[in-house]
Amino acid sequence: MRFRTLRDVEVRGKRVAVREDLNVPLKDGRIADDTRILAALETLRWLRERGARTIVLSHLGRPGGKVVPRLSLRPVAEELGRRLGGAVAFADDCIGPSARNAVSALRDGETVVLENVRFHPEEEANDPDFARQLASLGELYVNDAFGTAHRAHASTEGIAHDLPAVAGFLMEAELAALARLTQNPAQPFVCAIGGAKVKDKVGVFVHLLERVSAFCIGGGMANTFLAASGVDVGTSLHDDDLAPARDVLTRAKARGVKLHVPSDAVVSTSFAADDAAETVDLADVGRRMILDIGPKTAENYATVLRAAKTIVFNGPMGVYEKSAYQNGTRVVGFAIAEATKHGAVSVVGGGDAAAAAQELGFADGMTHVSTGGGATLEFLEGKTLPGIAALEQSAQSVGA
């Protein structure tokens, strides 16, 4: 990947349009998790300190191209001001007079947040005219929103065709970390992968089969692999179509890649019956549902992971949101942290994996925790991310 970064351009006195991923969860109008705000601060502080006139673009939620007041970015602008140590202005729209006036009022080193770009249907349609209206506000475009890099939207892809485009520091860090998983990774390379369905991550399996030495599989997808191998998983969540899992099993065997699946499990009579949780061998699941890998499985996975030199954690091992089913993810996570302490490269793949790492306390032990769920998945599948491709095209246009 060849693209320019902030270090390659002069920003003082320039109007710099920065796409951040500030899609934070809100509760009663207040920010419930500021992880994405914290991730954006390095780029925004750097611009402020160097006298840029910073114009922040972002989306929040899924308003469907309509103005939804509860999805306004105003609370985010206020929190950014607190974090940056100075007032951050806010514009009631991302285009039109409100946006133009707010940008015109900026002085060197000041920042404005524009209203939710998804309040306009043209954003997700990547409408060229809408992209040009966004671009007209700035002189330089910075994409710092890895979490939306897999979307070909006006503020993530279209705008880069109308302004010189560079990567922000978060985007740069994300891509550098993920590149270590795909460009000559140190061996053994192990992928601890969970999630609900195999079919959602078939591309990840197929692409990584050429690179990894083993998978440690948990979550609902482990049930699918077990069912595909002829194991009765009771009433557990699993794919109805077992063909994708069987295909992965066949490919893995042909390449000599080990697919570790559970030998025991934590089960219950229903998702809500936490007090009925019980650890059993797979033969004793009966008509119950598997909600976490069992302790023997967790320790087996931990042994594999502690010996690894490159690790990607791409999904929890069970229903980590409930205390009765956290052990598998916790044991696996801290085993990865231990391997990292001894020199392994470890990347947490965003989404539920990142949320689990934060909640269970092993995020700080990782080499990198990604802010992008869907973007990380598509990167690991080997897909071209439109937001990244636009940065590369921009670099080519200036001969970088």
C-alpha cells in the first residue's frame, strides 16, 4: 500500500477536512463509550498544534438519510472540545450555508465538527455532487476513519477524488498493524476466531489459510464446525447450511492447517437461564445450548496461543456479555497478552473482539486493538477497501 500521510503535507493555515469515525454509542444523549473519540485525538491534536483549520466529518448511527435529532454529533463536538482542551465549534449541517459559515469563521488552530453526514441520503450513495460540496469546504482531505474504509461513501471515498488526500495517524497505525498479519508474518501464526456464523467469515478463513498455522475456534461458529463434523450440538446456535464449514475443513486439511474446536463447553437450557449454566463434555450437551467454550478447551487454546509469534483475535469465544460465559474469552485473551509480552505480534480485529478485550481487561496487553470491525474483516479477506484505494489513487496522482 502506497499512500501519503499527514507528515507529507503542510497544514498551517489550510482548511483540512478530516473524516473521523466518531460513531460512538449514546445513552440519554450522553456518550456511553468514548473509545473512538480517544482514537481520533492524535490526528486532531497534531492538526491543532500545527495551525490547521480543522473540519471534522463523521457519521453517527444509521439515520437512513434523514435528520434524526438523537443522532446529532453535537454531544461529540462538546466531548472533543473537552478532550482537546479548547472549544470546538459545531455546524448544524455538513453542507450549505451553515457549514460554509462555520468553516469561514475558523482561525488557525481551530476545529469545527459538521453535523452527521448520513443525514443526507447522498452520503451513502456516494453522490459525486454531494462529495464535491463536502470537498469545497477544504483544501486538503485526511481520512482517519479506518472503521468506515470499507464503505464507498461520499465522505470516505468520493471526496478523495476532489481534494489531495492523505491518511491520518489512526488510519496509518491500523494499516501498519494489519499489514503485519498479511506480509511475511512470523510463525507460528494463530487466529483465535469467534462470532455467530461461519458463513459471515468464510472469506477470512480462506484468505488466512494461506498464512496461518492454526485456528482456535469459538462462539457460534464453533458449533457449526462441530455439527459439520457430525457432533450433536443440541439447540446451540449454528448455521443451517453446513457446506461452508465443510469446505473450510477440507481446505484446512489439504494445507495442513490445524482447526482447533471445543472438546467441552458451558451450556444452559436457554440463553436467559444463567443460573442453569453447567460445564460438560461435548457428548453430554443433550438438548441444551452451548454458550461458551469449556475450561479444558480454553486451556488447550491458551497453550497454542502462548507458543504463537503472530496472533489475530477476531471474535469472542462465547457470550462474553454475561459473566457465566466469559471464561473462555478471558482465558484466551490473557494467553494472547502473555504471548505478546514475550514478543508476539497480536492484533484484535475490532467489533465484538475489541469490545470483549476492553470489557474483560486484556486490551492493554495487545500490540494493537483495531477500531474497525467490518473493515478489519474485509481486509483479512483480502478485499480492496474503497477508502484505502482512494488514498492510493491520490498518492499516484501526485507521483508519491
